[in-house]
Amino acid sequence: MTINLSTQVILVTGASRGIGKSLVKQLAGAGATVAIHFNEAQKAAETLAEQVGNGSQSFQADLSDLEACSRLFENVLDTFGRIDGLVNNAGIALPAPLGAPDEEWEQVWNTTMFVNLRAAELLSRLAIRHFQQKGGGRLVHIASRAAFRGDTPDYMAYAASKAGLVALSRSIARGFGKDCITSYVVAPGFTRTDMAQAFIDTYGEAYAVQDTALGQIPFPSDIAPTVAFLLSGLADHATGATIDINSGSYVH
Ligand SMILES: NC(=O)c1ccc[n+]([C@@H]2O[C@H](COP(=O)([O-])OP(=O)(O)OC[C@H]3O[C@@H](n4cnc5c(N)ncnc54)[C@H](OP(=O)(O)O)[C@@H]3O)[C@@H](O)[C@H]2O)c1
């Protein structure tokens, strides 16, 4: 079986670091031209675009700003003339303790919902409309096991945003399959990135490992091949599916 993405332009959000960066390498390695979205890490995104080649380019947008999301999609479309796949990967995990001041609670919930869910919803809408015009396309949403098992009380906003992403993906899969549009969720558990490191620094590595069946925390490169497979067309009849990649730490 060969995964060949050489005819595809794929937009990956949050692609400057962590899981997104690994996705870019995997997708470009299979031949895709990748639109490498970043927010602050401009140099990292530019260097990555040069490294992976295939005409891949970097694009800036703060996804907490819906207008910036629309501009991002239009910029990518203007640059490449089409988009064949969208990976909603960018995400943030901010704590909002129950006892936090109201203003802080409100801000964390709003920012989390904008970056993790609203940006994905808006980019998906623009992608679906574009895919309808060009005869199809694929979406992959990077959620979390937290969408299914919940998270610690401080991270309820994170878990809720990821559950929204799951419902969004399933609705897209059910609603737009006849337009040759497919949609999937990949739901990681702890993965070795800056996001997980902040947690590990606080609670210790043993805490993160203890739940896993495999006794180890995966690397971003353990997530990326599944996403390439889903975008390849080899899994179109799995549309609507969620693939768990959490080292057996949550099985449902
Ligand atoms: N790591 C884990 O343990 C884990 C577990 C389950 C699910 N996930 C999910 O996997 C995805 C990737 O996570 P990760 O661990 O790779 O995260 P990460 O290392 O913290 O990287 C986050 C990425 O999102 C971008 N980003 C953050 N805030 C943004 C904003 N306001 N606007 C636009 N982009 C923004 C960052 O861009 P810049 O650096 O350019 O600012 C960066 O590229 C997330 O959706 C996360 O929820 C991760």
C-alpha cells in the first residue's frame, strides 16, 4: 500500500510545533504541498516550509480572531488555487480553576472556544464550500481523549471544546458525504509536545505514563501516519470515524 498525496494541497493549522510540525513532515513526505499555518512561531514555520519542499509555504493567523481565520483560508486559496485537505490541529489548553475570578474564567472559556472550536468550525465551513465547488475534499480534526473521558476540573473548557470538535466532524461526515466530502477525528492522549510538557512539569512523567497500556508517552511522529492515511483516500468509507491514539490510556 502506498500513500501518495502528491496531487494534494493540505492546510494544517498549528503546524509550527508539536503534532502539527510532525504532520507537515509526514504529509510532505508523501508528496503533499502543505500550507503551514502558525501564529507566533514564524521562523520555525518558514524553516519547516523550506525543509519539506513541494512548494509548501507558511501562513500566519491568530485563530482567536475569526476574521484572521477567513483571511488565512483566502490567502492559502490565492496562493495555491485550491485546497484538498484541511487539518484542524491548532489548539490550546488553558486552566480555569473553579475559584478563578469571573473575568479570568470568562476569558479562558472564550479564548479556548475560539481557538479550539470556532476557528475549526469557520475553517471547516470555508473548506466545505470550496470542496463542494471542486468536487470533494477531506477534513481531519485533532481532538483529544478528553472529549470522551473528560478532563481534570481545571481543564473543563479544553475538554468541552474538544467534544464540540467531535460533534462538528460527525455532522460534517453525515451531512456532506454525497458531495464527496469526508471528515474524521484523531483523538490523541498525552503526546510529547510543549503542551504535554507543561503538564508533565507540574505533575511528573509517572503521572502521565501510569494510565497507558503501553507504558510510554507517544511522540508526535506516532500520530502523523494515521492522519496521512485518512487524507489519502484509502479510508473514505471510514468517514465520521474517530481514531484514538492514546497508548491505550482510555478505551471506549
Ligand atoms: N500534546 C498532547 O498531549 C495532546 C493531547 C491530546 C490532544 N492534543 C491536541 O493536539 C493538537 C496539537 O497540540 P500540540 O501538543 O502539538 O500543541 P503545541 O505543541 O502547544 O502547539 C500548538 C500549536 O497551535 C498553535 N496555536 C496556539 N495558539 C494559537 C492561536 N491563538 N492561533 C493560532 N495558532 C495557535 C501554535 O502556533 P505558534 O507556535 O506559531 O504560536 C502551535 O503551532 C491540539 O489541538 C491539542 O489540543 C495534544
